[in-house]
Amino acid sequence: MSPLSALVRKDLILYFSNKRALLITLAAPILIAAFFGYVMGGPPKKPTRVPVAIVDLDRSPTSKIIVDAMKADPTFDLKEVPEPEAVALVREGRIRAAAVIPAGFGDAAPKAMFAPNAKKPEITVHFDPSQAIALQLVKGLLAEHVMKGVSRAAFSPDTGMKAITDMRADVKAAKDIAPDERRDLITLFDSIERMQAHNKPASASRPGGGTQGFSMPFETKQVEVTGKANARYNGFAHSFAGMGVQFILFMGIEVGVGLLLMRRLGLWKRLRAAPVSRTLLLGSRILSGTLIASILLVGIYAAAIAFFGVRIEGSVAGFILIGIAFAILTSTFGLLIAALGKTPEATRGLAVLATLLLVMLGGAWVPSFVFPEWLQTVTLFVPTRWAVDGLEAMTWRGLGFDAALAPVGAMLAFSALFARIAIRRFDWEE
Amino acid sequence: MLEARDLWKSYGTRKAVEGVSLAVKAGEIVGLLGPNGAGKSTTVAMLCGLTPPDRGSVTIGGEAVGEERNAVKRRIGLVPQDISLFEDLSAIGNLELFGALYGITGRTLHDRTHAALELVGLADRAKSRPSTFSGGMKRRLNIACALVHDPDVLLLDEPTVGVDPQSRNAIFDNLETLRAKGKALVYTTHYMEEAERLCDYIVIIDHGKIVASDRKEALLALLPAEKRRKVVVSEASLEDVFLHLTGRELRD
């Protein structure tokens, strides 16, 4: 047994002999990652339906077409309720938004569609300000369904006839319309009336008759963009990357604090009395810390793969390389703590705070893409950002080995910096 | 065997050691005595290469003791004042670690670890963790860790602090055995009775300077004539009574 292997063996035995601490070190990130992963969408599945409510105060055939279309839309989990109840549901956060179709909408909407100067009916949308992004979704889909429904009603003989008759009368009576424009509009109304007459036989029982109305001039095809064909997003892949990074860094704190405790107990002096170099003493600590961090990472990802459907969709070699680079980063971070710290107690407190800041800015709690743009740029100088992004790239993003090189390079550069500062600042003679 | 010449060490403006010189022959125990803060531990740190002296030199068998990977350090065993053991590593695990650090491997390491445990009376507790040991057992294992690589020079920095009389006697017996084997020992203490029992040569240090150094019989001559004779109130000490009543058997 060489001095290096003896020192590393000692660190491994000491770390893994405390079964209870080990269990907590492994269980804590798995449990917290399971929670965060579940909240962030969990395993691959159908897109979540947005809970919204619709209030139909109009009760016209046109509003019924709109309500039915929204009910049939798989994007919505639609409730049709009275307005006070809808507002209460939004306030309680149980639905994202509630759209209120006002009384008279069925008459006013087709007129507003053809007459730009006509007063437009107003659909009120109550929304949860904490879920403002859902408002855009609701407005977009509401526009699609209203356009379809109103145009269908306008071209239907049952619902559109009265609107055309009213609009023709309005145009004839209007004094601010040029004779040419008046003539063209009357011709347009005549044409629509003829179309309504064609559609009449098919409109026996359905609101809107056999007409289709306007429709979106395109279809969308959703394709999840990942590096590998058929790779699916898994919320657990992000949460396990984040929590794994956080709790392994906590282990790094123990590497540093352990060194300070060794000093306090005189063990460091005894090790230094042996004919071994400083490089060997600190190097063994980096090596054992790296091994422990790697083992913990393997344990955490084994649970993620076995129980939470996380898969290494990208390069396995890249994943391993990123894991090793992060383990080295953790170890040198611990060494830095030991070099800068004075007492174990004070050092542990400050190191925990520093670690929490690192993991927060690294996107371990919430993905970094939700950060403001300036913060996304700034956090490129945070080593944990590279760890989290790298692990995600190799798991659900399914990227190849090339995508692992930048995170690995960044983490090794940070490790070299940490080690250099630690060795320069380390108080050898205590 | 061990020779220190004109050692000086300061920490900032505070002078810890000023011009200390001493020599220890094979088969000799030299006592380094002094009150707390006298400079004993700093001297020991310089003797074993832990702390480089500002001035002066330390040699073993004519070779200078240096820092880090210096080969001469293999000839030194250090028993620190603190109990420096990995509490969650077994007794044999601690010995194997320290043996390996001094380049001992394989069968030799196996034999040396068991011999060291045998010497300090812990052979039956080889696989136990020091966290389950009494204070005396830890002190003995602390010594065994310094012996596992069979050093020529053993530096002991107050090795009996906080141990019961049985363990202290066992430690003394161990040290006398080592002296008989031709080892050179430096024994740091501020317990005079320990120095009187063990040491062949005494160095008294205070405020970082040597105030006297000689064989213990010769040191008595430093006292004024009227102080050399003491009235003996009792021939036996309380420790003798204690050991008589409780026996000399180790209790661990």
C-alpha cells in the first residue's frame, strides 16, 4: 500500500463508515429531487391541460359554438360556471383564467367582423397574475375559437340572416359612406345571403348549420427538440441534476471542514511529520473527495434512472466525463474552504451560504433559462451552472459528446483555480 | 544519534525558541522539561522537521532533517501531545495508515503493526475503533502509531497527559523497553517525577532558552547546599498506595 493509496483508503473508510450520514446524504437529494421533479412536470407525458373557466352570459347559438369548441380543445381543462364562481376559482389559484362571453355577443360579433366601425363586443378575461404566461395562451386560443365560431354564425342562414339584414339597413342609412363603397358592401351582403341560402338545407339541427366559417389557415405539428430522436423531456432529469449538484457540494464542504478538524485534533501535524510531500497530502484529499463525489453521483443517478425514468439520452461517455469533472470541482471547492477557513464551525456556516448561492445561481433550483438575460450571462461565471447544464445536456436534451466538452473544460478550469488559490493560501504550519 | 544545534524560532515578534542545542545518544532518554509555553513543543516540532528553524540545524546520524519528503524523517517517530488518531478507523487501520506513510508495505507492515500493538498491550483490540477506547488506551495507541515504522529516534510530547497510573506505568515500561533496544528518546514533560524515573539526561527550558542541561544527578548540584537535603515525611507516595490498592494490572 503506497502512501497515496493509504491516505485515500483512510478517507473512503472514514466517509462510508458513517452509514447513517451516508444514508441521509443520498436520501436527501433523491427525496427533494423527486419533489421538484414532480412539480416541474415529472416523467414524459401528454402536455398538461390548462385549467380555465368559461362564462356564457349570451346563451346564443354563436356563443354555444365557441363554448363547445373550447370544450373540445385538448389544451383546456374547461369548466362552464357562473361568473362569481369563475372569479373565485381564479382568485384561489385553482384555474389560470376565466373568459366571460357577454350578453348580446351573438348579435354584435358578426356585425363587428364586417363593419370596422361597429362597436365590438368585449370578452372579459379574468386571470391569475402569478400565472400571467397562461393569459397569452388563453387569449390566443380564445381568438381562434371565437373567429371560427363567429364566422360560422355569420355565414349560417339561421344565425347570420338577421345580421346581414341589419348590416344592409345600416349601410343604406349611413351618410358617411361613399356611393361606390356602399354599392360594393351591398353586393357583398347579397353574396353572403346567397351563400346562407345554399347552406340552409344542411342547417336543420345544428347551430351554425352546415357552414364551417373561417378557420386557421395552417395546422401546427409539435416536435420536442432534443438532441436525440424520440428523446423526451423529463422534469426529474433537471431536478436530479440540480439536487445532485447541491448535495454533493455539501459533501465538498465536509472535505474542507474535515481538514480543519484534522488540524484541530493534531492529526494534520502527525501526517505532516511523515516523509510525504505537501502535494501528496493535499492531492490525496482531492482524489478521495473526487471518488466520494463520484460514488454519490452514481448513487443519486442510479435512483433517478431506476425510479424516476431519467435516461442518459445523450453521450454516456460525456455524462461520465461531466460527472468526474464535477467531482473534481467539488473536491477542490472543499480544499478552498479548508484554505480560507479558520475554525470548523465558522467555516461550515459560511461554506453552506456560499454553496446555496452557487447552486441557486447555477440553476439547480429553477432552470437558468427562466433567469433574466443578464443573469443568464453572469451565471456563466458560476461553476455550478456548467455542472447542471452539462448533466441536463447528457440526459434529457440527448446531446452528443461534443456538448460535454465545454462544461468539462469550464469545470476543470474552475477546479484548477480553486486548487491554486487553496495551495497558495493553505496555512501549512498552523 | 540526534543532534540539534543552536535552534531559533520566532512567530512574528514573539521569540519561541532561542538558541536551543541538545544531543541524544542511542539507548538514552533525554527529558525536555519546562513549564507551559516554555518552547518545548516548538523545539520538538523543529526536531522532527514539522517546523523549519529560523536558524540552527537538526541532524540524525549526521544527516540533516528537512521538510516534506526528506528520507531522514523515516528515522523519526513523533508522539504528539494531542491524541492524534482517526477515531473511526480501527486500531490496526490507524497503524497500517501511519506505517504506509513511512513506506512500510506488505508482510513487514503486517508484522510491525502487530508488534506495535503487542508492545502497548492492545493486541486483543486490534479491530476496535479508538472511539471505543479509554483515554489510557488511546495514549498507548498514539505511541504505537509512532513506533510502527521502527524509528531510531522517538520524540514524545507529553505522552501521559490525562492517563491513569496503570496506563502511565505501562507507557513507562514501553519506553524503557525501547531504550533497552537502543532507541534514542526525547521525552517532553512538565511532570518532574516522570523525568526523574525515566530520563538519563535532562534539559530544562524556560522562555525558549535552556536554563540547565546535564545528567539528573549533576543537576542536583545546581541547588544551594542547604536545599539539597529534604526531610522525608513518608517513604511511600500516594501513588504507591494507590497502585498497591488498585494493582498494576491494566484496566482497559
